[in-house]
Amino acid sequence: MILTENKKIFFALFAVFMVFYTVQIPFHTSKSDIIIFAIRAMDDKPILDYAFLNSGTLLEGSALPNYHLGHTLVLWLIYQIVPASLFNTIWPAGLVSAISGALIVALTFLIWKSLNIEKYKAIAIAVVVGLIPSIWEQSIIGEVYAMQLMFILLFVYAFIKDKIILSALAFLFANLVSPLSALSFGLLLLKPFSKKTFRNATIIGSISLFLYIGIYSIIGANLLDLFSPLATEQDGRGIIYRSGMLVIFLVLNFNFFIFYLFKGVQQSLKNENKKILFLVLATIPQLLLLFLGSTFFIELGSFQLPIFWALAFPLGLYLSQINFRRVSFISASVGLIVLANLLWILPNATIGASRVEAGNWLKGNGYQENCIIGSWDTSIGVMIGKNNCTIETLNKNYIDNASPTNDDILKTNKNNLVIAEQKKPLLRTFLAKLKIPGMGINLYDPKKEIKNGIISKLYENDSVLLYNWEK
């Protein structure tokens, strides 16, 4: 088979970023939902009815439905074939993300090349996408968002090439990974409008919606449970707070290149004004829900990655025209790599390892059979170190309840428990004491909250506090 120049560039970009991401995949992470994805993927069959924890681990409430169905199925297949030594790590899940991230970069090139962007400019845009810190991080951990964005881009590319069935299936799978993928349907605006493109978009949307409803009906899920209502002032995080946080996220992701981004937007408004306009229109749904304060704000990747992908367009266009040997560009590139590691990659791996270390301490000091109660963001990592966690040990030895009160402890009907609490960073604690709206945190002290029984401090490291409670 003779490869065209575009295909050669596609495979080259995929290979380079596949290696770049794969060598950075951690074995541990601070993100507990990723650990849960890995644990659930080791079960005998894919768990389709709940997203993270089942009702057996909850003192109150019901488990969230599995709105990451596509990611669940892919991850389950991967964990069936990896060595047993990797079962209690997120490395296999990270490999799925690395493949997805490399495809994001390669598909970005094909999309812009198909939309008549010059070769070197399309390559520059693609490389920028791969090095945006949020996309970079999502491409080395086992979260759903790299896979989600990859299928969104496959859907867009197939649509541009008039491959209707492939486009519909890719959009369907993107929504099976996260239903918030539907917000990116507007990216089809990038293709010049005609009666044919409108008809194809209608066909793709209809096929995807029909199959999506059918699949969730077959597994018995209530589609209305997949979405939460809007709460504009939840926890003090109103529109002012969210606007500020969005600006901070933009600065952190484009940091030393923020000046280049502004110059790129300015230049693109002159030379590629239609594409910039359509990118703005396509990302308005994500921005709107962020500002409205959707309770799906926890799904940051679903909202942010398409926005960052769109912003890579003007930045990449501008960078493709400058001298890469300029001191300012070299300094900005080094700063980007250092900042991405200091703010995203290293803290995630370090915090994850310290939680596993706390669990290892419990196992080595006679607490392996004790049930843990606490917030899942801290406790799941501790469970990995304590029990080499599986679904069975999780259901048996963990109760998901953040900062438990006296009544919570009594409801467990246990005679002894280990309480796991996240150790708050000094800066975060300082900001909370300033009482800034949206920055409040719960500085939990079990000795003040729990009056029944005896509480003693067991263990402490940089990320975790463990307490022992006896009836």
C-alpha cells in the first residue's frame, strides 16, 4: 500500500505522541474515579449498571448510572489481556488514554488539512493540541476525556470526508463515553454549509440518537438519570467564581504562550475569520453550561478539552510562522514543560503514591481487615495499598462517606473503623480561612465530630491522615 503524504504525517504524529505519552503513564494516581475504572475493569464481566461505586458502599443515596458505558467496555477488554502484575495499577487504563491522545493529535492534523489549512500550519496546530497541559495530562491517565475527544474528532473528520456511517458511529461512541459529547455536535459547522452537509448532519444526529436510546434501554438504564439539574450558586461557586476559574484554567494551559495566543486570535480574525467564528459558535454550549454552573461541572474534561482544542487553532497558526530558534520561543517551551510537570503530572503521581503508601502502612500494621470510611478521593488510593483492591474487597471494606459525623459512624454498625481524610495543602487552607466565595473547604477533625467511642490518630504523610475509631 502506497501512503499519501497526509497519511505519512498522520502516522508520524501518532507514533511520536504515542511514545511521548506512553513513557509518562503512572502506575498510581490521585484521581479516584480512574482507580475505580481500573478496579471495575478487572471484574468477570463489564459492570454496566453503575458508574463508580455501587449502593453497597454508600450510607445514603443511590449509585450513579454508568454514563461512561463506551469507556467501560474498552477498558474491560484491555484488562482481560494485560498481565496480572498490572491489575492494581492504572497503567493499562493510561495506555488507552495514550492511544486516544496520540490519535487526537493525528486527527487534528487531518481535520485542518482537509479544511484547506496549509500542511505546516496543520502540523503546528496538531502539535500544540498534544502539548496543551490538560490534554497532555488526560492522555497519560486512565480518564474518559481523551477517548471522548478522540471519538469527537473522528466524528468530525468522517463528516468532512462524507463518511456518514463512520461519522454516526463515532459520534454515538463519543456519547457512550460521555453524554456531554453531544455538546460538540456544532463542530460540524467547520465544513462549508450546503444542503448536502445539512442533510448529512441530520442523518448522523438521528442515527446516533436512535442507537444511543436503544442501547441504554437494552441495559435498563433511566436516561433521565444521566443528567443533573442546574445549580447556579452551589457551594458559592456562582458565575463570578466560574468566570475567574475559567480564566485561570486558560492561563495555566496556555501560560507562557498566552501572548502568542492573543496574537494568533488577532491574526486569525483577519485571515481565517470564518473558521474562528464557527469554532466560537461550536464551543458556546460548553461555555454556557460552565457559566450556568451545571452540577456536571465535575466533568471538567468534557467541557474544557473541546474549548482548548479550538483555541489551539489560532495559536498553532501563529506559531507556524515564527522562528523556533528565537530565545523567547525556546524559553516559553521550556517553561511550558516545567509548569505542566509541576502543576499537573508530578503532583498527581506523588499524591497517588502517598495514598497507596498509607494503605501499605495499614496492611503492615495489622489493619488490613478494618473497614475504611471517608471521602472516596482519598480512600480508594488507601484501599489499593491496603487490600490490592477488587470489587469484592471494596464492597466489604469501604464505606463512601466524606468527613463522617457521629450519626454516620453509628449507621455503619461497625465496632471499629479507619477514618481516611485528605490532608489539605497549606495554601488551600490559607485561602479557605480568607473566606473567599467558592474557596471554602471542610477542615475536618473527627475528634470534634464524633463523640461516641475512642478516636486515635494512626498515620500521617504529605497527603493522608488516618484515624482509628473503636466503639
